Amino acid sequence: MSENYSIEINDLKVAYGEIVVLENMNLNIAHGEFLVLLGASGCGKSTLLNCIAGLLDVRDGEIHINGKNVTWEEPKDRGIGMVFQSYALYPQMTVKGNLSFGLRNAGVKKDEVERRVAQASEILQIEPLLKRRPAELSGGQRQRVAIGRALVRDVDVFLFDEPLSNLDAKLRADLRVEIKRLHQRLENTMIYVTHDQIEAMTLADRIAIMRGGLIQQLDTPFNIYNNPVNKYVAGFIGSPAMNFIEGTLTPGDVPMFTSGDLNISMKGYELTQTLGSAPLEGVTLGIRPEHVLFGDAAAGAPFSREVVVEVVEPMGADTLVWAMIGELSFRFRVEGQLQLRSGDKVTIGFDPSRGSMFDAEERRI
Amino acid sequence: MTATVKHKRRRLGLFRNLSAKIAAIPMIFTTLVVFVGCSIWTITYSFTKSKLLPVKLFTMPVEFQFPLSLFNRSEEGFLTWVGFDYQWNGFSQLINTKFLVGFAQYDRLLDASRNSRWAESVENILFYGVFSLTFSFTVGFILAALIDQKVRFENAFRSIYLYPFALSFVVTGVVWQWMLSPDGIQDAINQFGAWAHIGILENLPFKLMASGETVIFGLLLAGLWQGTGFTMVLMLAGMRGIDGEIWKAARVDGIPKWKTYIFVVIPMMRGVFITTLVIAASGIVRLYDLVVVLTSGGPGFSSEVPAKYVYDYMFARSNLGQALAASTMMLLTVVIILIPWMYLEYGRRKER
Amino acid sequence: MTKAIATPRGPKPNRISPGRIILYSVLLIAAVYYLLPMYVMIATSLKDLDQVREGNIFAWPFRAGFDAWIKAWDTACTGLYCEGLKVGFWKSVQITVPSVLISIAIASVNGYALSYWRFRGSEVFFTILIIGSFIPYQVMLYPLVIITRELGIFGTLPGVIFIHSIFGMPILTLLFRNYFAALPVELFKAARVDGAGFWGIFFQIMLPMSIPILVVAVILQVTGIWNDFLFGVIFAGTQNWPMTVQLNNIVNSTQGVKEHNVNMAATILTGLVPLTIYFISGRYFVRGIAAGAVKG
């Protein structure tokens, strides 16, 4: 039980009756780290967060926060503050009441309560709202109050359970930055659960992508983006999603990837393992739309091809183009000012060494 | 071009509403004739002389009498009120025939020195109402909160607390009448005392029904047995409607459960409380079957209630005016309960 | 570094705390209060008269038998006649079934009309209906006697059925209206686009979707009407008294010795139908109560 980590999770197992949600879960989070638990619904991220908070009982394993074994502790004794998806503000109390209720209950002295409330309101800029009720606040304001309620607890660890999911897109973008600024200012450990990969990429020091109760990859956003460890992670991160081409990989001095009438030389691609001599079936080659070169740039690329434009989706800053490569629908991005039309013949290309290859079991090779 | 379109639309509009209107005729009939019309009739006639509509009584071996003939057929075959020919010649004529006696009925009703029975019944229903509401709300809430704690056999407990509500007041009255009589609980305790040689128990009286002072508690015991399940179910539903994340937030904040109930849950359940209160109160005002079966209003008139007063005067004592005046008073009470509630409801809705 | 004796790991240790014990005790004590009368009813009805006369209502019957039940059903005196409760039972059935059918038929159409086909004044009528449901029956009683007399149905089965149908309308209409209002309005619009009319939509779309609320409505009405006393004693007529009225006659007739075992048997028989419905329907019964409490 070292003090090096803010949060240590050892061999955690969580189950509802016969259904096992998490098993053999191990995770260490450093002090001041912003860790994001990312995944689709049902992957176990909320379950993990609730276990750390102490709101869920575990079947096996231990949880340590700041060096203390809190596996059997009530949430209030774990040194955590939590922000919920639906804000969960006490509707009949004023903002000030919401912020101070927990403190008053714990017997904190009045002037200390005042001080903490004032400090939190200043940081979150909710001072003018103190006398209002939650029903009179906007979504963004409510979320700030919810964060404030966690702030006044004067704890080291903050837990966020999909706090921005109930807000509209613009508000989400604004509050995202505020949360990042908050983290920079307070430097607390923050664990953040979301299904939105953009939130994850922009906020996290490290991301833990979860699926089926298992962490697929635990790494910095940069590495996850560039070196996804399996096909699921590769497809989850990045918008628009990665293009996948199924085919066969023939090993050799220069491995060749073949699919239909496509022959792509994988020169320069970093393999994670040495291949045998036999060709590998069921290999998937992944290329991100933003790595696809267009027009003149494409001409000099290691692999290039002329394709027919199928659908054009103008988005202002850039335009998403769908074209057919053989039988495959291929996505790539072009400059927003370019006006392509369905049926146009264009040249695209890419450098295969920037792509990712996955074997038949969807692991990276 | 536009003219034809407009015309067509209006025709369609009429037809569309026609089906709905036809379908709603029973409702319109009921509201107008029954609820509005009958109430107005009652209120109006409460200002009349009481013996205007004599009733032929028909006694039975049991304590119930009911009206049989209110009308006579005249020679021509028309229905006429017995006693006077109905002629509407305007108010002046009515007053001249001393048809309207003004508030005389109400005087008789409310003058406690001449009419202690009505005063007693009002006192009783007030006492019963306040006590019943307080108790059923408190106990109902506590039981609901306890059941909400993820107890095992939750369904069993809820079924046990609620089943009396499925019974008729007559059933409840019969059982409790016997249990509360000297042959019932008292006798059982006495016999147990004799058997176990506990002197105090042997002679312990449990005669709630015998004394005018305590008979109301017998009524309460029975009535609460029947009705608390109702409030409990509504409270439980209200509690379950509270977002689970609020509970989580309170837990993270370190608020103990009982405090969460008092400071967070109850304020959030204000709407449920008010609605339940209104429904329960309006049900209490109508209390009739239970009293008739359990105590017959006795001993004497000490457990008389307004609804029974109305029925007795209306059918047994042929004192229609009194009965109608009493009914109108009951109506007034309900209106007094309803108005603040409606004001709250509609006021709140306007806010949105 | 000293290690704690038990390192916290896995699920928390068993929490049979004193709080939990108190909780269950309270629930059990309350359960006793609620179950006691039922026990008395059953136990007494199974006793023979000698044991009843001995008193001690909590004693278990020495010789348990259904004699009292048979007497209550077949030969108990309910006023002028001594033909037992079986008469009242069938009368109750004859009163309840038509009343339930009629009131639900009307109320469902009303609720449907109110939620989708609003016309001028519909909301006003509805509000009056709801307010009317709070008015004590006594206020409208005498005029209703006059009306039913005028229509020739006073003191007959159709009379009491008529009364029950009327008074069942407010709460049932509210029930159906709320239910229909909660259904997606797109269904209705799609049907209109397809060309269906008022009745068409009702029978082909709304009604099939209303099974849950129909069950609740049936339970509410059957329980309410079966248990009714006031309307039965006034409007049904001597020949048609429902079970509840007969029960009261059996128990409160001043002739002779009180046969408590027969009385209790009669009580159980009277309560059997609504209780059975209650225990079978469980959740729906609760929903019915909750729905009754949800106003507009």
C-alpha cells in the first residue's frame, strides 16, 4: 500500500447476482491526474466509478485512496466529491443551501462553511446565484453548482459521472473548457466518465477505454490516437471513424496487404511482432480519414488511386467525402472550399505506415 | 378558390367535432344534470319548509327505512308533489306561499341549544378527521419509508398493510364492532389474565364503545385500519419517484438517511402530500357506512356524523329541509377544502 | 509497519445492525395490527356456537367446521327473508357487472375524446366532473331519488346500475384521459393521415393499447361497487339488496342471540370477491390507487 498513487484499484470484482460486470480490474491513478473512463453504454465505466465512490459494494478486491484502504468505507469518509449526470441538486434548497448542507451536517463551523462556499462560488463564478433555487437556473449553471458542491468538501479526488451528457452541444463545448481550466487551477485528481470521445481526448491526461468490463487500452490521448491497441479502440477514437479494409497480409521483406484488386505495400509500417512465413488471413488495415491525401499531394503518396465520389457532406471548415474503393466505402476529408460533386473522379492516396493493422482477433500487429 | 377552401374546412371541423360531442353526451349530461343540477336543487330547497314533502314510511324489522312514494298521480294522470301544486310564478309568489323560509332551516341546524345532534356530528367529524389524517399520514409515511429500505418480503408487507382497503366499510365495521365490544378484546384479555394469574389483566376494561367519550376512538381504530394502507401506497409511490441520484448525492455528502428523508424527500413530495390530503379529507367527510355498522351513531348521538345525520333526516324522519340544509353544509366544507387546493394547482400551472 | 487484523477486501461485513432489527420489528408489529381482524374473522367463522359463547376471540377453534359458513350463505335472516347471503351475492353480481361495463365504456370514450378531440367547452365539463367527484353524495342524493323515480327505475336494478355508472364516471374518465395523454400522439396523427375517423381510431388503435389501464379500471370499479352500501340500500329496492346491505342486516338485526360465527362467516363471504381480486391483481391494484390520486 504505497502512497505514490492517488487511487489504487486491486483485483476488483463487481457482480449483480450471477452477472459479473467487472473482474480482475487493476488500475493506478497518479496524484493530480485527469483520468477519463471512456466507453459505450454498459461497458462498466459507471460501475467502476460508483465503486470508487463507495456507492456500490464490491464482490472482491480492494480500493485505496491516498494510501488508505477504503474498501469498506462510506462515501463520505473516502475523501471524494462527486458530480452527477443529472446534477442531483436538492430542489427545495437554494444554491447556498445545496453547497452548505453537507458541511453543516458534518458539524463544520459556520465561518468555515461561509469561507468554503465563498471560495467555491468565486472559482465557479456562481456568486450571483447563491440565493436562487435549482429550478431557476440554466443547465450550465446547475452543473457549476453541482461541481461547487463537490468543491466545498475540500477533498483530493473528484469523480465526474457523465456531467455534460444532459447539455446541448454548444454548452458542452463551453463547459468542457471550464472543467479543464478547473483542473489546471486546482490540480486535484479527477476521474471522469463519458461516452463522448471528444471530451475524453480534450480533457484527459490518460484515457482508459473500457469494453465489456475490461480496459482495452490505458494510455495518453496521443498514443491512443496514433497507436490503438485493437480494432475497437481504433474505431472508437477519432471522428469521423477510421476506414477499415479487410484483406490478407503476405509477410516478406516488404509485407504486402492485398484486398480484392488492391495491392498495398506496407513498407515503413512498424510491426508489433515478427510474422511467420505464411500469409495472414482476416487482416484489417485501418486508415484515418484525416490521413488520406488528396489531389496533388496524393500523387506522391506511397499508395494512390483514382476513385469516384459517391456522397459529399459539406461541414463548413472541411468536407467529408465518401468514395468507393473497389467494393468498399471510403471516407476522407478535403478542404471546405473545394466543391466536389457526386460522380467526380478524384485521386486519393495515403501512407500505409501511418495506418494500423489488426489481425483476425482484432489485435494490433 | 379561398372561399371554397374555407367552407370545406368549416364543414369538416363541424363533423369532426360532432362524433366527439356525441360520444361526450353522457359526460355532459352527468355534469350538468347530476353534479350541477342536483347540487343546485339541494341548495335551493334547503331554504324551504321541511314538511313540504311528506313521506310514507315503511318500517322493517331492521333499522332501515327508505322513501317509497313521494308522488301521487292526480286524476288527470299528472305527477304532482304531494302537499301543494307546483306553480312557478316567480319568487314573489314563492315567498307569499311561504315556500321559501329563508335561513330558517339553517337556524335549526346550527343552533346548538336546540339541536345538539348536528353540533355533535360536526364535532365528531372534525375530531375524527384531524386525528385520522394526522395518524394515517404519519404512520403511512413511516411504513412507506421503512418498506423503501430494501426490506425482504416487501411485497408481502405491502399486501398486508393494504388489503383492508379492498374491503367494504360494512365488513370492517362488523369485525371491529365485535372486536371492540365487551365480548371481544376485553373478554380475551380478561380470560388470558385469569389463565395467567395476572390480576390486572383479569379485570382490565376495554370498553371503547360503551362511553360517549371514547367511542370515537373505536371508530378511529377501525377507520385507520382500513385507510392507512391507502396513504402508505401513495407515499411510497411518491418516494419512488425521487431521482436515485439525489440519494447518491446525499450519501456522498454524508447526510444520514433519516435527515435525507426529512430535509430532502419530504419537501420534494409536497405535491403528493397535498393531493393525498385532499382525497383523504373528502373521503372522511363522507363517512357513513362505517358509523352505521359500527356504532349506529351511538351511544346516543355521541358518534353521530354529518352523513348519517343527512340520511336519517332525509329518509327516516321525513325532515327534508333539515337534511338538505345539512347536505349543503357538507358541500360547503368540501368547497372550503377544495378552493385552496385548486388555487394552488392552477396557480402553479400558470407559472409554467 | 503494523498491519490491521482484518484487511478490508471484498464485500463489507454483514450488516445486521440494530437499526435493521428495529426496522423489521416495527414492520412486524404493524403487520400484527393489520392481520389480527382477519385472524378473528377466520377463526371465529370456523368455531361452533358453544365456543363462541365462551368468548376469548383469539382462541383457535376446537372443532373447526364450515357450519357457520353454510348457514350464512343459505339460511341466515336478512330482513324479511331468511335465505342467506346467496341472494345478495347474485344481486351484487348483477349490480356490479353491468355497472362496471357501462361506466368503463363511457369513461374510456370520454377520456379518449378529451385527450385527442378537444372541442370548445370540453375542458370545462371535465373540470366540473372532477370537482363533482369531490362533492359528498348526500348533496345530490334526494334529487337523484326524484330523477330515478321519474324515470321509473327507482328501487330497481337498472336504477342502482344507473347511479353507479354516473358516479364512476369522474375518476374513470380521469384515469383514461391521463393514460391516453401519455401515449405518443404520433400514433393518433398517423392514423388520421391514414384516414381513420373518431370511432375507427378508438376501436382499432386506442382500445387494443389500453389493456393495462382497462385492468386497473375494472379493479377499481369492481372493488368500489361491490363494497358500496349507500347506493345499494337506497336505490336497489328491497328485492335487490347487494351483499353489503344483507351483511349489515344479518349482523344488526336485533332478533335473538348474536351468532358471531355466522356473522364472521358472512363477513368473509362478503369480502371474498374484492379480496380475491386484490390478491390476484397486486400491482394493478396499487396502480389503480396511485392513478386515482394523480389529478390532471
